[in-house]
Amino acid sequence: MISPSTVLVLGALAKSASAAMASTFTAPAAAPTDQSPFYVGANNGTITNSPTVTGKVFDRFIQIWLENTDFASAASQAVFQNLSTQGITLSSYYGVTHTSEPNYLAAGGGDFWGLYDDDFEAVPNNISTIVDLLDQKSISWSAYQENMPTDGYGGYNYTNQADGYTYYVRKHNPLIIYDSVSQNTTRTGRIRNFNDFAVDLGNNSLSQWVFVTPNLRNDGHDTDVAYAAEWLNYWLVPLLEDPNFNTDRTLILLTFDENETYTINNQVYSILLGGIIPAALKNTTDSTFYTHYSTLTTVEANWDLGNLGRQDTNKTVNNVFSFVASETNYTNNNLTGSGIPFLNLTTTIPGPLNPQYYVPYLAPTNGTGGGSGPTFFAPNVNMSLNTGDAPAPVNLTAAGTSGASEVRVTMGLLGAAVMGAAMMAYI
Ligand SMILES: *[C@@H]1O[C@H](CO)[C@@H](O)[C@H](O)[C@H]1NC(C)=O
Ligand SMILES: *[C@@H]1O[C@H](CO)[C@@H](O)[C@H](O)[C@H]1NC(C)=O
Ligand SMILES: *[C@@H]1O[C@H](CO)[C@@H](O)[C@H](O)[C@H]1NC(C)=O
Ligand SMILES: *[C@@H]1O[C@H](CO)[C@@H](O)[C@H](O)[C@H]1NC(C)=O
Ligand SMILES: *[C@@H]1O[C@H](CO)[C@@H](O)[C@H](O)[C@H]1NC(C)=O
Ligand SMILES: *[C@@H]1O[C@H](CO)[C@@H](O)[C@H](O)[C@H]1NC(C)=O
Ligand SMILES: *[C@@H]1O[C@H](CO)[C@@H](O)[C@H](O)[C@H]1NC(C)=O
Ligand SMILES: *[C@@H]1O[C@H](CO)[C@@H](O)[C@H](O)[C@H]1NC(C)=O
Ligand SMILES: *[C@@H]1O[C@H](CO)[C@@H](O)[C@H](O)[C@H]1NC(C)=O
Ligand SMILES: *[C@@H]1O[C@H](CO)[C@@H](O)[C@H](O)[C@H]1NC(C)=O
Ligand SMILES: *[C@@H]1O[C@H](CO)[C@@H](O)[C@H](O)[C@H]1NC(C)=O
Ligand SMILES: *[C@@H]1O[C@H](CO)[C@@H](O)[C@H](O)[C@H]1NC(C)=O
């Protein structure tokens, strides 16, 4: 059995072990607009986007996720100080759980399904994501994953042949973990490598919704904040001046996946940047309570996308970035201090990926997200499994196997036995 405290200790060991191996940042090319053999995956042509759909506030949303860096360490770096003068620092932004992978899942599909580790997961293809909402409105989207070997690559990780280092991991690639994206070849072509990024950028064909995952060194995961800062100086700082990246209608979120310490609440350092930031709000701090679900509701509000009927409709955790909320007439909650829920919980959140507190995937629940529009129901979703009829959570670990990984492997079978017909209907 892996307890949360063991995970914490192992995580800390893993980090310090790899941090010890951290090398100095080496720029992969002269500029982020250039291709590089270091990125591994060759360019696969230019992405094709549908015409720009004007948003109420912004026309492009780019989110860039870094890893495991304390607020104070980030704030001590010149590049973060510089960036904060150009944007809005979010002083009450939270990850939604631990470990990494569930946080990325949350930003893709509005839930983390009870997951509390970084194992290989594949969420069934009748479970919807932000991509379904964007596609419905013909709003182009793409994800850029540094060092991913081929577009839409489904592997668990990838080791660069040139230096034997594993730079790419699936757990930081939110959309690929959803089968509704990874089993659809139209969609997989939009999960792209950084060489594609250089080409798409050069052709001024970046999508309207963009998710950027730097590799395990550049995002600070295997290195430290000084290394990530050098990457930001190489990559993001010049791109802020590039009109193919940052237009006057572009909103950029720089954030971190999770807090490193599990025993405190899950606050992470985040900044909003981009040409859309009103001059009067540059170099200011916004203390509204946000979570990774705010990335969903903010785009829902901007384009009236409807919603996923998941945590994006949960008023406790779905605040819309304030300057967008005020322009779209969305009413945020005003949670502060002890009113902010604990988002550092692991193992005790029931879900289909939690072997200790298992419930099957349920249909979305009708609700209201960041903007107007209905809840999205995938045509193949199982409507008979909904929150009203949800079976009580079952502890599959207690039900008979030892060790989370064994449970994970046998979960389908065991789950069927434990859950009975409702579960069988789903599998
Ligand atoms: C974790 O949260 C604490 C308390 O808010 C904060 O001081 C620290 O910087 C955060 N760490 C990370 C990794 O964001
Ligand atoms: C921040 O960086 C930009 C671009 O490198 C530079 O022009 C600007 O002077 C810097 N601002 C501060 C406050 O350091
Ligand atoms: C190019 O895209 C196609 C279709 O998405 C994919 O099958 C192929 O692996 C990609 N090639 C590279 C080098 O990314
Ligand atoms: C990459 O995958 C291999 C095989 O599953 C695993 O042993 C290794 O720990 C993984 N490395 C990383 C960095 O995820
Ligand atoms: C695959 O993705 C395309 C583009 O998003 C969408 O139109 C199509 O319906 C999807 N196909 C399936 C089988 O979901
Ligand atoms: C979560 O954080 C709170 C407040 O910082 C702390 O009291 C609590 O023990 C933490 N929970 C876990 C499971 O570590
Ligand atoms: C940013 O605000 C701080 C005070 O909050 C001020 O000291 C600093 O001069 C401002 N910097 C810029 C570049 O406006
Ligand atoms: C809404 O979010 C809070 C905080 O995470 C959580 O306690 C609550 O169970 C959620 N509500 C629903 C209906 O999921
Ligand atoms: C927000 O409310 C104001 C005042 O009622 C109204 O003028 C404006 O059109 C509304 N904006 C949107 C985006 O609905
Ligand atoms: C939060 O505060 C703002 C500004 O005072 C107010 O407009 C809004 O109605 C409040 N939200 C709630 C849910 O009370
Ligand atoms: C969700 O709400 C819509 C609009 O009110 C309604 O037509 C639909 O039947 C509802 N779906 C479910 C599953 O409750
Ligand atoms: C599930 O069962 C295991 C083994 O009996 C126990 O350690 C764990 O705390 C239980 N988890 C929950 C969420 O009840």
C-alpha cells in the first residue's frame, strides 16, 4: 500500500535525486521560433484552424504549466518579478489535488476522477473534455508538448535517444489521457511537438486555445526554479513581444500544477499575461480564489461554450478570472481564508480512478458553468449512471487485493464483481 506520506517522501527523494543531476539550461535553438533536433519530433506540417471566433473578452487563451516551485522561490526570480509587472499576479490560485496527473486531468475534463498517482491512465471515450466544448463552437485548439516524439503520441513517456534522458511524460499531457481525444485522429493531430510550434507560430497559425507543457527539465520538475526561469527567459519572454503569439486579444496563464507540500493547502504561483490585460491592471495582484477549474470556466464565459457538467459547474471552485468575470457578468464567490476548501486531499475523493474509494464514471450533471449554454452530453455517454443513481463508493483495496498498482490492474474485473450490474453496464 502506498500511503500519501510515503508518496510525499518518495516524491521528495525523486525530486532531490533528479535535482542533483540538474544541468545548466541549454537553449535548444537560437529562438523559440526556430526548430531544433532536440525537440525530437519532426515538424508535421502546419496546423489548419477554423476562422477566428471572437470572444467576449479575448480571442486566444494560452496556458503554460510549470512544476513544483514555491511561490516565494518563484517570486525571488527576476523573470517572475519582471513578468508580474506586465500582468496580474494571482495570489489565491490553487491546484485541485495531488499528484501531478490529476491536476492536468482536471484542466482537460473538469474532474480528476479520484486519481492520486501518476500512473498510465486512459479515460473512456464517452467522457468529454474542453475539446468537445471548443469543437462545438468551431474554436481551434492545440497542445504543444516539448520533446514528444510524434504528434498525438500515446506512450507513457519518451526517452531522448541523443542523451538518454526522459524529457516527455504523458502525465503532463492532459488531453492525451482522454480517449475521446487520443482515439480520434482528427484530434490527435492537434497534440503537437515544439517543432510544430515553431512552424505554426511562424505561419501565424496558433490556435485560439493553446496548452503548453515544457519538458521535465524546463518546467522545473527535474531541476529547480532557476532553471525554469532560464527557460522562461528563452521561450516566453521574447514570445510576449511576438505578434504571432501575443496579440492585443491574447490572454496567457502561467501557472504550476500543484504545491509541493501535501500537508498544507494547494496554493500555486500564477500570473495572467498577454495583450488583453488592461493597462490599469498590469503590475497588480488579484486575490480572488481560483483553481485549475477556473481555466475551464474562464473560456466558457468568454465564448459561451456551455459546460462539462463536472467541477466546472461547482460554484465553490469555478471562479472566472476576475477581469473576465466583470466583463461577462459572471458572479464569482468571494471565498477567502478559512472559507477556501482544502484542495490538498488525496485518496479520499471518490472516483473511477480511485481504487480506495471507487465509483464508476458518471454522466455529467446538468449545471451552469462560466457562461451561458447547456451542459454537454457526449452521444455515447451512459445516462443511466448519474449522480442521482450513483452507487455508494466501494473500497476496492479493502475488498481484497493488496497494493494500489495491483488493484489498478485488476480493477475492471474486481470492480465488476463488487459493483454488480451498474458497473458491468459501463465496462
Ligand atoms: C505552497 O503553499 C504555500 C502556502 O501558501 C506557499 O508558501 C508555497 O509557495 C506553495 N508552494 C508551491 C510549490 O507553490
Ligand atoms: C522585463 O523584460 C523586458 C523584456 O526583456 C524588458 O524590456 C523590461 O525592461 C523588463 N522590465 C523590468 C521591470 O525588469
Ligand atoms: C503526423 O501526424 C499524423 C496524423 O496525426 C501522425 O500519424 C504522425 O505520427 C505524425 N508524425 C509526426 C512526426 O509527428
Ligand atoms: C518511463 O517509463 C518507464 C517504463 O514504464 C518507467 O520505468 C520510467 O520510470 C518512466 N520514467 C519517467 C520519468 O516517467
Ligand atoms: C473526432 O473529432 C472531430 C473533430 O473534433 C469530430 O468532429 C468528430 O465527431 C470526432 N469523432 C468521433 C468519433 O468522436
Ligand atoms: C491540507 O491542508 C490543511 C491546511 O493547510 C491541513 O490542515 C491538512 O492537514 C492538510 N491535509 C492533508 C491531507 O494533508
Ligand atoms: C510595480 O508595483 C510595485 C508596487 O506594488 C512598484 O514598486 C513597482 O515600481 C511597479 N513596477 C512597475 C514596472 O510598474
Ligand atoms: C464542490 O467543491 C468542493 C471543494 O472541492 C467539494 O467539497 C464539493 O464536494 C464539490 N461539490 C460537488 C457537487 O462536487
Ligand atoms: C453585462 O451587464 C451589463 C449591465 O446589465 C450589460 O450592459 C452588458 O451587456 C452585459 N454584458 C454581457 C457580456 O452580457
Ligand atoms: C462577491 O463580491 C462582489 C463585489 O463585492 C459582489 O458583486 C458579488 O455579488 C459577491 N459574490 C457573492 C457570491 O456574494
Ligand atoms: C439537462 O437540461 C436540459 C435543459 O434544461 C434538458 O433538456 C435535459 O433533458 C437535461 N438533461 C438531463 C440529463 O437532466
Ligand atoms: C480502503 O481500504 C484500505 C485497506 O483496508 C485502507 O487502508 C484505506 O484507508 C481505505 N480507504 C478509504 C478511502 O476508506
